Amino acid sequence: MNDRTSGPERAEREELARLLPAPAERDLPPGRHLHHKDTLMRLIDQDGDRTATRPRLLRPAVLLPAAGLALGGVLLTTLAATGQGSAPAPSATGKGPRATTPRGAAVLLDRIASVAAKKDEQKVTDDQFVYVRTLQTENDGTFGGPVKLTKPREREVWMSQQAAPVIDVGLIHEDGSYYPIEVGVPDGEPAVGYPAGLSRPTYTWLASLPTDPDALLRRLTTEITRDQDQRDTPAEDRDQAQDTFDTIGELLRETVMPPKTAAAFYKAAAKIPGVTVDPDAVDAAGRHGLGVARDNTRTGDRTTWIFNSTTLDYLGERSYLIRDTSMGKKGTLINKSAVLERAVVNALREKPATGKSSTTT
């Protein structure tokens, strides 16, 4: 690997290397962990090469409580908390220990955004369906009790692309049975369907979102707040930064994402405080990749989006406990998923032809 940096930039890169932890999954050979680590460091080196000919905007390295930060325009990602530990907590004064450089997560997400933006646009009509095939684990334990995780099992979904309000949103195929997805059907009241939007993200609606990351964050904040208000979510259960990270993750999981929108989501994620890099994460299909993670301090768990370390395509997601809770001991896995196939089809139960699937995220 060519080292074209010196002085502060080189020290910053070396700091990133020192902070990369040992892999959380014990079955990964040391050589594969070094491969993922080297991939991440090459991305950071390439970013240094690319920015060497233009002035650098110096940003102070600080870490502030998430609750005190506005999402739009904030870039406070770190590389300190990955895999096994947690990020340095701020002190009572708000200063806390020195925060690590934000470049690890920001550089990785910038590269992922660049790859996503180069995918092919799709033409999707109202009478079509988005098809996504995944592997999913589920918690069969009691509510609030210890996690009892199932083995990964295949799930297929077909989601309506109608822009107008609909009640029959789509279909799920799991465990050999088909289950209709119906929304807006309260007991004892007239049925009211859901239009395309945050609760029913169609391809066209996603394509209508702002592609400027700051504008996108503002739009998401508005949409999330409106949804929480409608659900009467208590103020103490709201965390703007975490809710935005979780919402983006949900949108990435079971949609076919327009390329420019996907790129904007990844750039927006880099601006969410507390986003970190996991140099090795494993999805439900057993595929190792680079992770983009965030700790939920309310619930004591970490969620990681997983990307192929070579192509930077989205692979899946995993979550595990970062402290002892009623659900289990620190390190307990609480869910895992893997996206196997995405496509646009013309009818419910229709499956894409071989080689026609889409991986725009």
C-alpha cells in the first residue's frame, strides 16, 4: 500500500489502524480479518490521494451527546466503538475524552455512496411489485425476557408500488405459507389505506426524496416526527439520531432503492452522530464484510449495516447487546439478516428471472 500522506494525515491514518479491534466473530481466520482491515485502510488512503490536490476543511474532533445535536449538517462519526466495546462517553461537562477521527466511517460511507450512485436506474410502474428475498432470524423469546433466536430462515416479500392509498400492501412468503400484508384496517372503523411514504416506501416515493444529504436529513426528521406523533410515542422514547439511523436501515433492507437516493442515504448516515465502523461483521448468510454501526444507548444494543468489502454492495444487518439487559448478557446476538435478491416484478408470487435481480443498495 503506497503511503502518500505525512504529518497530521499520516498520524490520523495510523490512529485509525490502531483502533481497529479484533473481529467479533471467532470463526474468521486471521488472514480474512486482515483482508477486511486492509480494505478499509485502502479506502482511507485513496481518500487522502483524492483530497491531496484540494484544500482540506478542518473540523474539530469533538464528541457531544446525541440528544444535543441537530441532525442536519452534523458530522461526528468515530472509529473507536466497533465489535466489542463502546465509544468514549462524554463527561458531565460535555468535554469527555478526546474523540477519535471521524474519517473512518465518513470515508467508508462516501465510497459506498459512490458505488450506489453508479447503479442503473429502474422504471417502476404503479401496477408492479418490489420483490426482496432475505434470510431472517427472529426472537422467539418472551417480551422483555431473554433472547431465543431462531436459525436464519428464508423470507420473500412482494410490496405494492401504488402511489395512492392501498390496504392490500403486499405479500409475505415464509415457512411455506403466504401471508397478506394489510394496513390501515382498525377494528370497528372504516378501512383506510396507506399512501406511498415513509410507512410504505415505493420506488417512486424514494426517488422523490432530496438527494442533498442535509436536505434529506431534514425531510427524514419531519417524516419520523410526524409518524411518532401519530403513534403518540412518548418524548422519553425518542432519540432523533438513533431514530434516523434505524429508519435509514429499515429503508435499505426490503426495498429496491433508486441509485441517487441510496447514495444520498449513505452520505446522510455519515452525518449522524455516533456512527462508527465495524471492520468485520457477519450477516445471516455467513458473509463477512465491512460494517457501519451505531449504539442505541436507550436499549443497550448495537445495529450494524454490512457491506461487501470488495464491491461495497449492501449485504444485510445484525444487532447485538452492548451491555447486560433483561434480554441477555453483553454480546448476545438479537437479530441477523441477509439480502439475497431484489427485483421488480409484475405480479404477486412472481419471482425474478435468473440474473435479473437488482442490488441497487
